[in-house]
Amino acid sequence: MFKVVVLVSRGGTNLQAIIDKVENGYIPNTKIEAVISSSRKAYALERAKQHGIQGEAVVRKDFETKEAFDEALLKTLDKYAPDLVVLAGYLVIVPEIVIKRYANKIINIHPSLIPSFCGDGFYGLKVHEAVLARGCKVTGATVHFVDEGTDTGPIIKQKAVEVKPGDTPETLQRRVMEEAEWNILPEAIKELAEKNQ
């Protein structure tokens, strides 16, 4: 069984896409061991609960130092011994000790076609605002491995999405999620699960 832990911060729509594809058998022989959130209020934890998945919050402000938080996150991950760690809208910089321990076992979904509109400061609606401000005709999403840089790890999958006249950051965000993110993230997990069985 390929064991996955998903890291989240907010609503968990990408998490839901993964849960659906595991439950319907599209991602074979795979179990979501746990969902770890950077916020106790994240709706993603409720999604996990509804599907019988263990949910935990490891919140930065609960710890005196960054190092204490880093250690706590690593310890929480180690408890589940995941084969793959999936960042699905995780808005915390992954600590270096976690990246080192899980080298080539952490993937992220980013809402643009990397190398465009990525790196420090590009997350959530900010990405889509920048795409529209630049006048792009095409955007999309990227699944990539996580390394010590921000959005700099090797690319696994990308999918392009058309920018339409009259798009707002919100409408574009929704289309990128529906047409790209919710498809290529489960696809990448499926491919990695099949490769490791």
C-alpha cells in the first residue's frame, strides 16, 4: 500500500480531488494516512474527518521558535511514515529538515505554468492577478517535486488553461483548479504510486 500524507492550509479542494480519485480506484493501492494542516480552522480537516482520514494541525504560532515547529512537523510526518508527502495548498515554507528527510518524496501543486508566476510571493489569487496584469492568453498549473527553493524542484506534470476575455482573478482561479489542478495532482500521485509498487 502506497502511503500518502497531505499537507493543507485552507479549504482543501485539491485534497478532495485526491480523496475522490483514491476512493473511486483511479489511484490504485494508495491510502491517505493523514491530513496535516497549518491551521486548526482549515475546512480541509473537516473533509478528512468526513472520509475517515486522520487529521492533525501543526500550527507555527504554537511553538516558541521556528526550529521547534520544524521538529514538530517532522515528528508528525514521521509518525505516519509516508511514501509521499503532497502539498495541496500548504501555505507554509516546508522546513529544510523535512525536505532532507523526504528528498524526492514531496510534491506540490502550483497554480501557474512554472517558471512563470512562481517563487516568493506567488500564491493563491496573487498568481492569477499577475497572469491577468501581464495579459497572458494561457496559464495553467504545475505539479513539481519540492526542493530547498520556492517552486524550483523538478517538474512532474503541467496542464495549460485558456485565459478568457473578462476573466477576474477569481474566475481564472476556479478554471485553473477545475481544468488543471484537480486533474494533474491525482494523475501525478497515481504515476508515483504505480512506480513504487
